[in-house]
Amino acid sequence: MKNEQLFLLPISSLKRVGPTLTSFLTKLIGQNKIFDLLLHKPIRAEKILFCPKIFEVPNDSLIILKAKVESHIKPANSRQPYKVICYTPSGYVNLIFFKIFPSQIAKMPIGSEIAILGHLQKLSGENQIAHPQEILPASQVENLPKINVIYPLGAAISQKFLSQKIHEVLEKIIEKDEEWIDANLVKQQNWLSFGAALKKIHNPQSESDFLPENPARKRLAYDELLAWQIAVLLAKTQLGKTKNLTKSNGNLAEKFLNSLPFEPTNAQTKAIQEILAEINSTKKMLRLLQGDVGSGKTVVAIAACLQAISQGAQACVMAPTTVLAKQHLSYFSKLLENSGIRVELLTSANSSKQKTKILSDLLSGNINILISTHAVLEDDVKFFNLGLTVIDEQHRFGVMQRLKMVEKGKDVDVLLMSATPIPRSLMMGLYGDMDISILNEKPKNRQEIETLVMSENKIEEVYQALKRTTLRGEKIYWICPAIEPSAENSESEIEPTLSNVKEKFAELSKIFGEKSVAILHGKMKESEKDKVMKDFANPHGDLRMLVATTVIEVGIDVSEATVILIENAENFGLSQLHQLRGRVGRSDKKSFCILLYGKKFGENQRHRLNILRQSNDGFFIAEEDLKMRGSGELVGTKQSGFPEFKIADLMFDSDLLKIANKQAKVILNSDPNLKNKTLQTLLKLFNYEDCLKVINAG
Ligand code: ADP
Ligand code: MG
């Protein structure tokens, strides 16, 4: 493929993108290849009014004006802006600059004719454009864009910069390139080439180009789904080969189940049977364990690990965060006390001395179960005899990337545990070729969590109620969507100001007392996070309230926590809210989930939050989430909790998913090891290169 080289370059190879910008861009787009930048698609477009009569223009319109510069008014003090007074035949306009550079001043000599692009504000009879997006000599007015394309932004990245970088790449794309989609399908769907489709989604001509039916988006969605389906099938066939079975010489799993302090649910018993049987068979396992939050997946994982150990093998459990890995360590250790099973933890936070010891014990077979994060993927981590890998809380598509784990043993079984129930209607298409066990039942001793939907205006009442909660010795999660106040120059029109943990922490510390409140977010140091989680999990400690971002979304299990409050709840997807809610209701005490909504709250959003009030069933909520999204409710796919694609959207593209599944089978039938270079490129572009490595190794 001709474009391959360009697409696979790192974003740091772009002009004027140094290490700092690289890291901000990577954060924004989630990956660090040029192609990932191209998958960052605009969310809307704004029409630009071309030289309108000023008095006819609605306030805050984006316009292009031709004007004559009359005078510059320099600020008398640092709080005042720099003003440039301009004349147009339909009225005066003041250009306002709170910060101005000499290069900008030079673009507006007095008496000159200029072309301006910016938002026109009408403030007490004055027409203003604050910080125009472009200023050119009037003769170049035709060079200004006709439509303003808006991208989702992240810290330190501006619209202009992002759009420039994307277009810089688009210009280099060769449109006539090798095709990986079946020619008949391309013809039948009337699709553009891959390169042309990429250009098209970044150059929308009108609002309608943002509809899901846009053929350019559809085509790219198909590319993404095809890559996914090929990856799943490859993994399935490569991993599903036969394995050499060491005769099981123990019944550790059985003993463990008999020693549990509680009765396993029927669903747990069934899933454990399915999994143990497969570990005991000559078929390599690739199985997905789907279970609602709190359904007790961890116990199933432990039983699976013990089965592998019974066969003389080692097991590894991978968690998405260090916090969760630590929690697993203490849970595993507690339930496996006196069993003679050695469980160890490996994360990037280990000292090098600890690490050396763990690595050597792992290699000699002295460790039975290793609990880890992605740190285990590093090449120097080697096992004596790895027989099972459990990948926990992997609802994002990292699944395929994590398959690298199978290279670490000769015959490795894989158990994927999914945090988010996926609607049945999607599951078949998505994972149709994977074996699935389902936990659709909760432990019996649970009380239903009561969910309240409230306006943030009622915060005083909430404080009063929470004070009573803390006095009872119970604990509270307080969730905010952001870490810090959004930067001043962020696109506030897109993202209404969201509540953030830093300010909230300060506020709540005053109300509830400093000792009672702690903060937790992803940017904190590992050791700080550790300490906070430990204090919070201590039933006898002073700490009662954790002000956190969604870092606590997955897996955290603190049974004294009985209240979770979520601010700006309207900003989260239903499945994500359900996950968060699952942090409470983990004991026989009555628990509450308080969903606080902000100012921008419409009927649709009320309806969505009410679904959570009505149901505690993750599978039901996932189905409803899917339906709502179909009815035009716009929640970013990122927040929906569904498997995350960048372009494809399972609501609109389930037709394509079916076709992709069929095509992938056809492809692999004739080319089982995917020797086809073009298709290999497809997989690399969509970040399934580890999947390719698995084949090469296998
Ligand atoms: P999840 O499926 O969300 O990962 P966990 O494995 O963390 O759930 O289990 C949640 C809690 O329920 C744990 O404290 C666990 O000990 C407990 N638990 C699991 N199975 C049962 C059961 N059958 N009866 C009672 N409690 C259980
Ligand atoms: Mg869990």
C-alpha cells in the first residue's frame, strides 16, 4: 500500500510537533501514529457568513468581513484589551485583543483594507470580534474557508493547529491505492477509495455530512470493522488450536470453591464449570466472561487460575490499572490464605530490586499467580510455564492488543472478563466467534441500590444527607468528570464547564473537614493514589469521602461505601454510570446513587437518567443505551461503555458488522495466516499489530 509509510509514521514526525505537543496530541487521539490523527474526526461544522450586512447578522455568528482599519487604541492598563477600530459600509466593528503580538499588529496597518474571520458579538450597541481567527489583506479574502470545521479538543491543542496538522497529512495522501475491500462491495455501496474517504470526512460541506449515513464515514467504519473482525477471527483460530495437556494432578479449584465464605450463585457455578472444562481439554481457550458489575467475576477468575495451577502451570491476571491490580492482590491473597498458592504483584511501581526478585521467581516457577498491569507485557517478564492469562475489566478494545500475552507461554488459555454488559443483539456480531460465559445474576445478600436524579441546585440538601452518612461510619464516592478547571481558551461552546475534582476537593474539605476528604485522579503519583485507596478501604480510618474522577470506574471494591454521587451525570453514558454505581451496594447496607445534573439538561437526558433510576440490570441498561443512541441521542461512543471504535458506531453500523464478519471469514479461508500485505497494513493501521505478531509466533 502506497500510503502505508505515511500513515504509520509517528505524529512526532509532523512539522513543528515537538515532544510536548506529541504528548498532548497522543493524549487527545489515544495513539501516536499519523493515521490515528486522521481518525480524529470533526464533530460539527459551522457555516461562515460571507461579507454580510452587519446589522442583519445574528449575535455570535461566524463571519468573514472586509473592512478598513481606522485606528488602534492601545490599552491604558493591563486589564484593558487592545482595540482596532474598523469601518465597513454596514457599520463599525471593533477587533478586541486581550493579548496581541507585534506580528498581529503588523497585519492591520491604519488605512489598509483587511479581511477578517471571526465571531461577531453585539454588545451594548457595539459590534465586536474578539481574537479573530484570521486576518488577511482584503485582496486575499477568497483564501478564507467557507465553512468552519470543529474538532473535539484536548489540553493545549487549538482548532487551528489541529486542523492544519490534519490537512498537512491529507495533502500527502495518494488517492489511487491498493484496496482491501472486496471490489463488488465497493461498487455496490458506491464507496470512495480509502484515501478519498479520509479526505472527505475532514472536509465536510454541510451539516448533513455529519449524519451517520455519510458514505465516506460508512466506508471507513467498514474498514475499522473489517480489521476488528479479522483480528478476532485470527486470534480465535490461532489461539484455539490444540494444546498439550498435562494431566491435572490436583483439585485446587474444587477445594477453593468448597472453602468460600459464601455460596456461589448458579451463574457463577455454571461459568466455572464451562471454564474449568475448557482448561482441562486439549483445546486452547479464548473465552469471554460477561458479567454485570458486582456479579462476582473475580471468584470465577480465581477458580480458573487454580485449575491451571493444578496442571502444573502458572496463571497471570492482568488488570487495567494499578489500583485494581493491588485490590486483586489483596482479594486473591485473602481467599487463598493457607492454600500454599503464592500470589505476587508486578506493576511499573515496583522498585527495581523487587522487580528483579519477582522476575527470577516467576522464571523458576516459584510464583503461582502473577497479578499485573500492562507492565507484564514487557519482554523481560518471562514465565516458567504460563498456562492461563486472565484479562480483567477489558471492555475497551485493548483485548486484541493484550494477546501478546500468549507469546509468554507454550499453551496459554485466555479468559477475557468484560466489565460492560453488551446487548445481546450486538454480541453475536461482535464476538460471535468467541466462546462466551455469562453471569446474569447477582449474589443474594444484596440490597437494591436506590438511584436519585437531582438538580445541582439542591446541593445543600445533599450535603446535609451526606453528613448523616459519614456519621454512620459509611463512605462516599464523589465523582466529577474533570480533573481541573478547563483552560481559559478551551472551546467552552462545545463543552459546558464541567465540575472538577480539584475545586470540589477544596470545597468539600471545608464542609466535611480536611481529614474526612481525599482526592483521587489519574494524574496523581502512584504512591499517592495507593495511600488514598488504602486509607479509604480501611473501615476504621477517618477518611469518609473520596473526590475522584472515573478512575474508580472499574473494579474498585470497598464494602463500606454506600453512597456514590456523580456530578454532571448527563455527561456520562448510561453503561458508564451503571459501572460507577456498581461501586456501592457491596454489602448488606442500603446504598444510594445520586445523579446530579447541571444547567444544560433536556428532556432526552432526563429520560436517560430515569432508565438508571428504574433498573439495576446492566444488560437491560445496555440495550436501552443502544436504543437511545439510535433515536438521535448523542453521547460520545467513548462514554457509552460499548466496545469502542473510532469511526464505526455499533448503532448505525450493525449491518456493516455482519458483512465484515462474512468477508473476514472469506479472507481467512483462502489466506489463513494473513500473508496478504495490504490486509496486514489494514490491521496495523487499526492497532492490531500484536495480533499479527501472534500469528507469526504461532
Ligand atoms: P465484579 O463482577 O464486578 O468484578 P467482584 O468479583 O468484585 O465483582 O465481586 C463483588 C463482591 O461480591 C466481592 O466482594 C465478592 O467477594 C462478592 N461475591 C462474589 N460472589 C459472591 C457470592 N456468590 N455471594 C456473596 N458475595 C459474593
Ligand atoms: Mg471486577
